[in-house]
Amino acid sequence: MSDRIPKPTILTNRNTVCKPTTAAEVRKDIEWLKQHHQEYQGQWIALHRGVLLGANHDALELYKAIESAGQLNLALFISLA
């Protein structure tokens, strides 16, 4: 992983999760981070297999939005602070 990409901070949830589990799925998230992390600096983001599900400066607000969209079990939460 490039030193330019911020170290991710992952929120955990108690629901059944469908996080990236294969190397190919993880690479999609890493590629997205390489290409877009500067656009979302200082925010929390939610990714799923290289697709941005949402972004917000407030982790709780992002969590609520992702939960409302029914995507909580898909989301990988990362802080780009």
C-alpha cells in the first residue's frame, strides 16, 4: 500500500457483514482510495468493492445514511482524517 494513502480506521457493526474477502475485492477498494482519497480528505467514507456508498465529515451521520439505504452490511467505513 502506498504511503500516500491514509491508514484506514474501520468501524465495526454487529450485523451480518459482506465485507471484501477476496484479494480482488480488496484491490478494488485500494484502487478507489488511490484515485480518490484526496477528494474526501477529512471525511469518513463508506466503500463496497471499489464503489463509494457515501461520505460525511461526521461518522455517525454517515453510518445513519448507510443504514437508511440498507447498505450497512456492505459498507467498509474508513476515516480519511
